[in-house]
Amino acid sequence: MRPPSTAHDDRGRPTFSPMPWSLKEIREAIPPELFIRDTRRAMMYLMRDLLMAAVAWSFALKIDPFFSDAHIRSALTGLGADLCRCCAWTVYWWFQGLIVTGIWVMGHECGHGAFSDHRIINDAIGFVVHSLLWTPYFSWKISHHRHHCNHASMERDEVYVPKTREDLGIPDLPSHEIDWDEVFGDTPIYTLLMLIRQQLLAFPAYLVSAPSLSAYNVSGQKTYPRWTNHFSPNSILFTKEQRNAVIMSNLGMLATLYIVAYASFTYGFGTVLRFYGIPWLALNHWFTMITYLQHTDIHLPHYRGKAWNFQRGAASTADRSFLGWQGRFFLHDVAHYHVIHHFFPKMPFYHGAEATRYLKKFIGDHYVHYDTPVFQALWRTYNDCQFVDNNGDVFFYRNKKGNAARSVKKD
């Protein structure tokens, strides 16, 4: 879906005017009952996820014994049994990866205070859930809050800050005067490998070294000192008052490290990798894919200086029909209704669908939604969203030919 527009510039591109409404006006367009949090309801979703994870785990425990049974190997032949065994593990990794991503989303809800009205419940559940999934809960909560407060601001956002012409060494010349094949001459195979690297490593790399991620398309602020990360209490990401929270996050990660090391020593590294490690890698993939596609698109504006405000930044996100029913059921609509989440992060996810209807009705063309299959959207976005101009208050991504899909309407 391409955001509709009633005006075009002299090159035929749809034109864009920044959103004029205040956050108060937008909030008043949404029924107040949709902002109410229900701790019991949220707990039921979490218990459902944990039960599904346990059921999937019990299924995985039976895979190797079943396909090692002499009668099964005789009936299927040795090769057939091994192929079926691989298929069974693949099914487990797919669904357990989605399930643990949904559990991570529950921790994300806690980080925003959307899980419960009670802060101690939010932080206790979020800390345990995120720590067990290798996310420093309090540290990430702090930087993620800053991202929400500053999204689409070139000067202040924490993640998915576009690279500029200057960053890539592209001269500020008319497009026809630049040899774009020389600038972006990567082969499709190389591009695919870089995309796979992004999907598996971008989130851990973001936690370890926030500002130096241009290779992963999730770059942070260039003004941050080298080795800025989520684990140092003295990092520029945190204030002195937040030091103890960072230390507590680190202790949670160390506890998880001990548990994984003990399990690997007791049951073997290969066993831990199959049951826990690969689903965790799937979590990294899904989380990176979801957030990348939520915040990166050729039709989403970015801002500099006074052109930015909170509500304009919130509208510079996209909803995605992500994996159909699986994305809705396992991932708690985290991709389907992300725009409303950026406007009102404390609104619980189970009100996202209804609240989005009111939001869409009020902001109209400023609401962006795509039904494009997500793997197709990932490939297209990774290739089309390359850089932005060095100057300008409102601007859009340019592709490998230096072209933008939209332009800013001139008064």
C-alpha cells in the first residue's frame, strides 16, 4: 500500500505536508477506555505464552527418541527418518521462535508500563523475561524510552537513524551526474549476506555498541563516544541516577549466563543450542525484522530541528500485516498495530486494533499501513532505503539511484 496523496510535484512524485495536529487533539479522538490497563488480562496472555513454550519444549524432547526408534527407522529408512527428524526440529524452531518472541513482547509491554498499573509488577516480570532472553531490561528500557520520545528526529533518535550523503561519501550533486553503480555496486548475493547479518546480529550489536551500527542499517547517533553500550553504568546513554538500574540489568544477564553455562555443562552445548539457542536466534531475527520494517520505509518522513515534534515522529512509523494469523496470535499484534503504540506507548497491546481505527480516521493519510508480504517488504526496503540528504527540515529516504518516492509540499 502506498500512502495516498492528492498532490504531486513537478516530477510526478506524491507530495507531503507534516501533520498539523497536537498530541492532545489526537488523544481526544480515541475513547478513554482504550487506555485502561488490565493486569489480570495481561497475565493471562503471558501464562498462555509460557504454556505454549512448555508444550513446544515437550514436543522437542520427543523428536530424537522417536526418530531413533528402530521400528521408525525401518519403516522410513535411515535417510527418511533423518529427513523427518530435521523437519520436526525445523517446525519446533519456527514456532518456538515465534513463541519466545511473543514472550519478549510481554517484557516490552512491561518496559512501557503497559502490562499493569503497578510498576513493581511491570519491572519484576519485565526483568525476569528479558533477562532470560538476553536483553538487559532496565538499560534497554531507558534507551527505548528515549527512542520513543525522539523517533524520526535526526538529532536525537536512538536507533534507525538514516545515513546521510556525507556518511556514505556521496557528492551533493544532481542524480544524473553521479555514477550510482559505483556507489552501490553490490551484487545481490552480497546484499543478501549483509541482510542476513543484520537480521541475526543487529540487536546484540546494538546493545553492545549502540553508535557504530551503520553496517546493520540500525545506526544510532554519531555524536556518541566509541563503545557506547547498554552494559556500562557510566555510558552516555544513562544518567548517574540510573546507574543502579544498569547494574541490576547486568546482574540479570549474568544470572542467565550462569544458567546457560550450567545447562551446557550438564546436558551438552548441542542440546542447549537446539532447545534454546536457535529459538533465541529466531527471536533476534523476528525482533530486528519487525522493528526495521516499522521504522524504515521510502514513504516515512524524517525531520530536523523545529520541524520535528513527538506526534510527527510517532506517525513516521508503519503498521505491517506481519505473518498473517501467526503474527497476530504469537506476536501480540506488535507489528500490526505499531503506529498507535508510538503515539501512546502505555496503551496495552490488546486495545491496538480498536484504537487504530480511531487513529486512522482522525489522521487520515498520515497513517501508513502495508499488506506487502514481509519478506518481500524486507528485501525491497533494504535495497530502497539507502540514505537521506545532508540538509532539509523534512525529507525521505533515497534509493540506489538517488531518487526519493515523495517530496515535501512547498507553500
